[in-house]
Amino acid sequence: MSESGSLLPVPLEDRKEKAVRRLGAHFAEDHLTVEQFEERVDRAWGATSPGELDSLFSGLPALRTESAPELAGATLPARARPEEVSARGVQIAIMGGSERKGAWTPPRRLTSIALMGGAGLDLREARLGPGLTEITIVAVMGGVEVVVPPGLAVETHGFAVMGGFEGHDQPSADPDPDAPRVRIRGIAVMGGVEVAVRRPGESPREAKRRRRAERHAARGARGLGRGKGGGGSGSGEG
């Protein structure tokens, strides 16, 4: 009876969590509809054998990257040598657009100004110098978007007047004390500033789907934990 009472050994629980993360990667790559994804996640949490978990991926194509099944979000930025980083730089978009992306090297202090225009700063493939990079943003009847990769330390400070400032703070995934980090300060006047987190090559839609899948997986994991706790207390009372 003691063996039959332990239907969810730890290895199977680990496999469930990995299966849900893998399903989330398939969902992010449009291999599953919302309904298919949610139905398979429910089946994953209710599985009682590895075979049931394996059957969830029947008919699905291969994932694009090895990291996708684990949803390993940390992306350490490429580093530039200190002598390769200029002290200051300016980006200006006046009634037009300006964008920096790809393998570029931001200066130590960068000012981005959007006046009735739009500007973009994509740091996902940027080569950042060691330590702090400061970005100052001024958006007046315009918009500025800063895209950062998961794993890059980011600190945001800003405010908006008849506009919006959407910041995002996150810790570094790199234990090196000299690892690149970014501080973003800004003001939006009848305009908008947004700091978004996306993986290299990931579109806004794919990022939204991935975050939704991760939230779904986290909720399921918390529910499984509560179920285990409730079961344990119930058996103690009996």
C-alpha cells in the first residue's frame, strides 16, 4: 500500500515540469493553438507515467533551438573591450525614425531623442562594454523602444507627462562583477518609452506567447505544489 500511495515520485514531477516548458516552447513557435496548448498542459500535470508525458509530443515538429525546450531565457550579452567603447553618443529622430540594432557597440552614455518621431535601440546583439552603460531618453510626441535580452542587468527610472513610460528591471545572469549592465532614464511628454525583453531573433508576438506559456507553466507548478501539500496534510490527519 505504501508503494501504491506514492503515485507521483519526484522524478516524474521533474519530468512534468520539463514537459510543460517544452510544450510552452512549441506554443511559442506556433506549433500549437491556445486550446491545444492548454489541453496538453492539463494532461501533463495529470500524467501518472513517463509514457503519458511522451505522448504529448506526438506529431509535433522539431523545435528550432536546443534551449527552447527548457525555456532557458538567460542571454549573456557579447562584450566589447573598454577601448572599443566611445564615451558618448546621440540618437535623434525628428519627424522620422532612427534605429540601432545588430552587432553594434553602444557608447558609455547614450542619449536618444524622439521629437514627433520614433527611435529604437536593440541591445540583444549589441557588444556592451564592461560595467555600466547609461541611456537617457527624451520622447516628445514620439516614441522610443529599447529591447534588451533576458540575462542583461537592467535598471530603469523615468516618468511620463500625458504619455507613458514602461520600464523593466531585471538582475544579471552573469556572476562576473564587471558584467555589462544598463541604466535607462527617461521622460515621455505626450509620447511613450518602452523597455521590452525579448530573446535574439524573437518577435514581439513570439515573446508574448512565450511569456504566456511561462506564466501558465508557473501557475501549474504552484497548483501541483499546493496539491502535494494538501495531500500530505490530509494523510497526516487520517
